[in-house]
Amino acid sequence: MCGIVGFNGKLQAAPILLDGLSKLEYRGYDSAGMAVRNDEGEVNVVKAKGRLKALSDKTDGGKTLPGTCGIGHTRWATHGEPSENNAHPHCSDDGNVTAVHNGIFENYQEIKEKLMKSGYTFYSQTDTECAVKLIDYYYKKYKMGPIDAIAKTMVRVRGSYALCVMFKDYPGDIFVARKESPMIVGLSEGNSYVASDVPAILKYTNKVYYIDNMEMARLGKGEVEFYNVDGEVIEKELVTIDWDAEAAEKGGYEHFMMKEIHEQPKAVKDTINSVVKDNKIDLTNLGLSDEEIKDISNIIIVACGSAYHVGVVAQYVFEDLAKIPVRVELASEFRYRKPLLDPKTLVIVVSQSGETADSLAALREAKNRGIKTLGIVNVVGSSIARDADNVFYTLAGPEIAVATTKAYSTQLIACYLLAIQFGLVRGELTAEQSINLIAELQTLPEKIERILTDKERIQWFAAKFAAAKDVFFIGRGIDYAVCLEGSLKMKEISYIHSEAYAAGELKHGTISLIEDGTLVISVLTQNALFEKTVSNMVEVKSRGAYLMGLTSYGHYQVEDTAEFTVYIPKTDEHFAASLAVIPLQLMGYYISVARGLDVDKPRNLAKSVTVE
Ligand code: F6R
């Protein structure tokens, strides 16, 4: 969950580290630090508690840390409170080894005790300090080179890590190692970069190497060498990333979240076009044959957070269009509950980052049990993308705001496309029905665009409720699934307590929370459920609720019950979530802005949750 950047080349390192870290702040932002080696070979470390700005101010934008080789870190605390002392980089007692780390060393206590017996002292509460000192211990005790000392440490520690290490005796190099935490290496003329994620270095190069589990690398100036855990040199493939640097910038918007909300029409369109050719869906690039699709007995969708909410929508759509039984599970539950899996099950793992620890573990659990897996993933080359048997890449581009918007929307699209194709191949949809559904999908980008042109109305309404204490979202069927996402958007960035409830379930307890003026947002896009949900709206209204209705044009009778109504364009009901979610994303955004909060980096959260 932390962000790492390293640079070794012809330019001043500190400004590049700060710039790269600013692109990774979404991964953690409670403290930050840099270690830069100057021309005399001395390593200077500066750390600051709080946002990256504090580190930038402390080093005058990096100017007070001269040198062309350095490593930097932005932290999301796991072991030890957020403080300057616990911030990375960490150093061995004599400054021989300096390192930054993303991940968790699970057996750090045991290592700490062993090292203390050998005379090491500890200044922080972090697991990282233990690993740094273990590297130093092996390096000195066995008089081995950096690669061997790191490899020995990799075998000794348990847990996950992306590590970036500098040795006093090797002033020309940075060493890196990886297990389970993402890390990429990039090269440009005379310069080498290492980072936890592509946006950190995209401005400088789009040619990257992905470091795999239990691999290491040595970065010289503009050159890199890779090693396996036995210390043998290995070859790796250079991958060209086709995201442009601009995609990772705010582009005139005040926040990444708003920019990403506006990028949804394009992201949705690109994702549709990636598999739709001549009004037909072609899944050849995913590697899923018609025979395999016909052979599937049931689907389990596994994911976390918003990606899980996509799964809840997909469940309705798959079952209705393809008539396949679908179960949706939280990855953190699935991985530990010893699920009964039919050999013909397809496990679909949905993940923007492709690095979410629980989703990755669930994927591996399914694979170990011999079950076919499909990843719906945004980040190319991420762990889930590489481990899944088949991958459907969503084309959302880099998503920087912690609260997902465009990735969620493209994940929905991927699910719709799969459901249509599964329905067609399994004989549940005719060719004509499939063509009509695809044609309807293709209208979604323009319809999302239309909703966005009316965003000021939502802004006005959001400002009225910026001081709300509780908000409830109610709906049935797919509308309930949208409520789950709307409610998460609201609470994660505005810090207002909110709950999503299946509208018919309210009266079984939750309705007692409704007081005079409590905001209840009701989603009504499903014709067959419309009247039922209106009845539930009336129930809460008679207990004092203030009602906002969210429905499709034509359902004007909602205004008889709701105090404020937002309309979305009509679409096939299976796809209504793609439109209904947009006003809810805007609601969360505008309330957060009205409350003066940090929309893109809400407290306690990180974009990519690489710990359990
Ligand atoms: C909420 C949000 C999270 C993620 C979740 C899974 O706005 O972004 O709930 O959806 O952490 O992340 P990925 O999709 O990267 O696996």
C-alpha cells in the first residue's frame, strides 16, 4: 500500500523522486521520506510526517538533497504509527544499508530478537527496519555481495515486499527485490527508474520491466540486470505501456476524482470497442473458447469494495441473460471459507489494481483447486492479470483518485459483455437479441455524457446536505447493487455515515434509524420493482425522511413522493447501473468538496490494498 520510487542516472534524483511519489500518494500518505547519495558517496536521509508536501517543503523541492541516485517512499502505516521515526527510508546502525519497503514482513519480531542478540539496536517500530538490518547482518557476516545478502534475506523473511536498497559500498547501484508487492523498472537514455506503479515514471519512460515474485534487480545508470533468488542472472521482457503521461495528470480538473468521472464515457467506449467487432463480441483475446463457455456450470465472482459491488450487479445480469448460477463473494471471505467448488466453476476476480491482496489470494486459492479463473483487471501486467488463466482488460487508463469511478464503470461493461456472450454461446440469447443488447451498450457513453452535463443540479443539492449525519440508499435488484456503490462513495470521501439497504429489508430493523430530515436516496430504474420501491419510499417518508429519487426519464410519478428527483436516460434495464451510478458518484464528490475534505486522498485509505 505504500509507494516506492527510485532513480539512478544523470539527473538530480530528489526532484524526480518527489515527482514520482506525488503520483503514488494514492497508495499511502501518512508520511514520506527520501535517501539520496551525493557526489561524495554519502547517503542523506530526510523524512517528514504527513503529506508529501511536508517532505517537499523540508527539502525545498528536493534542492537540499543533491545527488543523482536515490530512493523515496510514501507510507501507509502498518507496523508503527505514522511518525517521522517510522517513516522510510530505514538504515542499518552504521548507515551501510538504506532501504524503503512496501508490504509486510510477518516474522519481523523473531528476526528482531535474533538481531538484538547480535548487537543490533532498533529505533523504530517498523518491520522494515528489521529487514534492513538483516540484509546488513548477512552482508557482513558472510562477506557476500548485495544480491546474495538480499537473496538470503528473501529466503529468511515471511510476508510480502517490494524492497529498494542502497549499499554504502556500491555507490553506483540500487538493488531491488520483490514478493507479492508490485514493482516495475523503467529505463531511458542513461537513467534508470524503479517504482511501485507505472504513473510514477510514465513522464520519463513508457518502457518497463515487471519484476516477478522472488526476483531481484540491480539498477545502474541507464542499465539494469535481473536475478532469480539463487542469484543467477535472468532475462526479462521489456514492455511498452500505452498510457500517456497526461492521463496521470489532473488536466485542469480540481481533483482526479472529477477528472475520472468525466473520463467515463471514453473509458466505457474503449472497453466496449476492445471486444466488439462488427456488432459481435469476440473474446478470442481473453482466451475463452465457446466450448469452455458452454462447459461452465456456475460462476463465482470474487472481489473487494467497489469491485465487489460490480459483482453484485453482474450477478443479476449474468443470471438473467446467460441463465448461469452466479454467486458473489468478498475476496477476504472466500479465501478462508473453504468453498465447495464444482470442477466446472468459473471464478471471476474483479480488480482495478490487480494487486489487492485478498483478491489475489482468492484467485490463487481457486487455481490451486484446479478451477478455471478469469481476471477483470485494469492494470496491465499486475499480479492478478498475470496469474489468472484468462484476462479481460478494462480500458479505464490510470485511475489515481482513491475512490474508484471509471474503473468501476468499465468493470460493469466487461461483465455485461461477458454475460451477453455467455448467453449467446449457451443458446439463451438469439443472435438478434445479442446484437440489440450490444447496440444498447454502445449508447451508454453518450448517455453518461448527458448525465454529466446536468451535474450542477446535483452540486446544488449536495451542498444542502453537506452537514448530514446519516444517509440511506435504498433500491431493489440492480438498484440495490447501485445503492451499495453510491453509499460507499458517500462514506469513503465525505465521512458521512451511510448505508445501502435492499428497499424491502428496511422495515426489518433499519427503519428505526430514520428520523426527521434523514436523507434517503432511492434508486428506481427497474420497471417491475418500481411500485414496490415507491411503497418503501412512502414508509420512510411517513417517518420523517427527506427523499431523493433517482430514476429514468418517464417515471415522473416519483415526484409525488420524492422531494428532489434526478433523472437518467432510459436504457435496457440490465445496464441501468452504468447510468444510475453517475449521479451518486457526483453526490459523494460534491458533498466531500462542500465539507472541505481531501477528495482524492480520504483519510485512512489507500488505493491499492496489498495487505490482508
Ligand atoms: C472504493 C474503492 C475500493 C476498491 C477496492 C478493490 O472506491 O476503490 O473499494 O474497489 O479496494 O480494489 P481493486 O479493484 O484494485 O482490487
